[in-house]
Amino acid sequence: MLKSVLIANRGEIARRIIRTAELLGVETIAVYSDIDEKFLFVQEADKALRIGEAKPKDSYLNIDKIIAVARESGASAIHPGYGFLSERWEFAQRCEAKGLIFIGPSSEVIHKMGDKYRSREIATSLGIPIPPGSGILSSVEEAKEWAAKLSFPVIFKASAGGGGIGMMKVGKVEEVAEAFDTATNRARLAFGDERVYVEKYLESPHHIEIQILGDKDGNVVTFPERECSVQRRHQKVIEESPSPFATAELRHELQHAAKRLARRIGYTNAGTVEFVVDRHRKFYFLEINTRLQVEHPITEMITGIDLVEQQIRIASGESLLLREDSLGWKGWAIESRVYAEDSENFYPSPGNIARYIEPRGEGIRVDSGYQAGDTVSQFYDPLIAKLVVWGKDRNKAIIRMQHALDNYEITGIKNNIPFLRKAFDSGIFKSGNYDTHFISKLKEGKNE
């Protein structure tokens, strides 16, 4: 077992990792920027060390500083959480070079799968379907040719992208030039890599993903699917597991495809294979997220498996003791991401939290990073907490979520709890027959 782990992250995910590490007897080392010094994750860690000023490039994205602090503190491993440096292969490589265990896949695998276009090629070599699309585009003229060939609507994507950055949907040829330039510029600014390609945009798609775990011996375990189709700006807001859209046959096909991909690339530790599924339940590979997902708690709620514990054990060199044929799961779990944002336009709304009261009760879990008096900063993602519920069936889970939202109190800043209440009250969500257009339909007043 690892002796100590430095958590190269902040907020709720840092607290989440600390909670499991403490149960395993692993010393926890937090790092913090100047404005995070009084936050809960800093107080709860065994050690806490300053790494810089508020701007991410000066703190949580500063590879040199984090590596130096890890070595000075005597950390044996680094857990990157999600976001920030979690999918930066250069960071994992630096950890490996300095004798630090990176809690995640190898830098080689991150590099390989971090390139969306390259990951599509690997999927294709295994016979796993991908959405019809182009190669890397070199000009607006080529973009127009491919868009016309695929037929509209199409979507431009950054090859090095993630989190919806660099994605631009286009409905007609007159929009292609602007979309190509915008996608290229956003990709350059966000990832230092301006390569983009274009895919056929699937109508009424579902975004469904499979959690994987892999160990050093080549064992791979897949978990029941997560439905992640409630999104704004290609970013998830509500997730549930299992998916109300998936059949047993589709679940088997997705898990089989995910396992084949993981074994092909020698995947170790936790990751997620993401798919888009059309209205006829035909699936297409999208990408592999080479890290722990924000929505991992819903998988934990239906299986009873602590995924962070599994991450730490795998990183310690242990073999997976889990076996897919004996992996039990029961009930239904739903996660709501509670953001400091204006629900009218979903723009971040930073500020000071005046009052903060979390819901409590059976089947309710809140992974939060804030308390009353804390400030949600403009420098970081505006996620306040993840509200997770479990029920014996989907209807009971929805009722429990509605009750939890009614008892969640946040004042002083705008937040999306009113939107979440509206979402769970809607007939579309209750029916389970929703797709990635759910939010736009809700805003248009559609309820069935």
C-alpha cells in the first residue's frame, strides 16, 4: 500500500480522495493556491502546502511546482483528480521520471488516448464503430468539402479536446468557415494544438459511458453504464446509472467494446469509455477519458465499490480482485451537479456563499468543496457540489432527488438548483426518453 499521496487538485474531489485515503491509512498531502488556504480540503489533509497564486497557471497547472512540492513532502504518489493536470501526459511522464507514482494510466496511454483522432483510429482497427467523419482538416475549403460530403448538420471537434472545448455544431455551408476558425482558435488556446476534424452530427443522440478498471496483470473490469445526456455546452449536468435508454443487449455490447479497447492499449487504473448512441440504439465510440470521472459516485452507489480505493490499490501494485461475473449492482443512482451559475444562460456566477445547508438522509450523498463564508472564485470551475441519491428503482431515486433539492439551501450567489428542480419535475426526464437536446427542449417549454 502507498505510504502517502499528494492530491494535485482542490475542492470536492480533493476531499473525496482524502476520505478514502484516510480509510486505507495513506497519508494525505494537499496543495493549495493563496485563495484556497482556508478551504475544507486544506483543513482535512494530513499536510497542506502552498503552491502559488490563484491563477491556475501559477498553482494547480504548475507542473514544476507540484513535482517539487511532492518530492519535498516525501509523497510516494500523486493523485490528479479530474480536470487541471489529470489528462496531461507530460505531467504523468514527469511523475514517472521523478520516481513518483502517478495514480492513473501510464503517460504513454494518456498521450495515445488524449488525441481524439488517434483514439478513433484505434477503435476502428478493432471494428468498433465511430461516427462518420474526416481526417485532420488543413483548410476551410477542405472543411467545406467534408461537411458537404457528410451532409448537415455536422460538428467540428478539437483532436486534443475535452470538456466540449473546441466543439462547434454547424447546420449549413455558410457557417462552416466561421466554425472552422473558431474551433481551431479555441483548440490552440486551450490545448496548444489547433488540429480539428469534422463528424456527422447524430440527431437525438444519447451520451452513454462505461467505467473501466485495469491492473498491471491485464485484468479489466467494466461497470454498468452511466447515462450522461443532460448537458449544456457539451458539459454534463445530470447523470444516472443505469441508463433508462439502454437494454441488456446494448449494455453488453458497450461493455464488450470498452473492454476490448482497454486491453488493446494496456490500460491500467480507472478510466471511462464514452459512446454516443442514436435513437435506434446503434452506438459509436467517442473517446476514452483517462482519469476518474466527476460522475463516478453514481457507479459507487449502485455497486458499493469505492473507485478511489481501487485506484490506490492498483497504483500500489495490487491486482484487481473484482470480477465482472460476480460484480453485483442494485437500484438506481442519480447525480446532480450543483453549480454557481445563472440558470438562464448557464454562465458562471462567482461570489461569496452566505448560507450553505446540505440535505441529509438515507440514500443521499453530497460531495462538496464549500461551506458558508467561502468564495466561489472566477479562476476555477464553478462546481459547488455533487448531489447524489440512490433509490430501489428509478422513480424512487427521482423522488429522493426532488426531496434533496428542496432541502438544499445556498444563498449569496446564484446557483442552478432552480433549474435542477425544473428538470426533475419534467415529464421528459421522468419518462426516461430524453437525449442531449433535453435542456433546449426544457427551455422551449416542452414537457413530454
